[in-house]
Amino acid sequence: MEQKINCAEACVNGCVLGDKCPNTEFRAEASKFIEETSLDKMLELAEERLRKKMTEPPKWILPEDP
């Protein structure tokens, strides 16, 4: 039986399922990105995303009426 876990919470310090992880294709893509992308390029991408996020209008989350 396949285990269902919230990877964003359970795997903060590394994958807890190992070879049984349902997201192995993402792990391969991430490893390839890390190997092929310089740290300067990663920082540039992060700064660009942060700049975009800071210029976006605020998103209001309103509670539903009871």
C-alpha cells in the first residue's frame, strides 16, 4: 500500500520515504538544475522572483460568511 504524506512538512530535512518517494522525477530534475546552474544565476532568479512578488498587488483573503 502506498503511503500518503505531506512532503512539504515531513521532508523538510530530507525525504523520509527514500526509494518509495512518489516524487522521484522531481528529485532528478532538481539535481540536474543544481548541477547545471551557477550559484550566481540561482541568486539572480531568486532576486527577480522576489522583485515580482513585492510589486504584485496584495491578495485579500476574506473569511466566508457563516
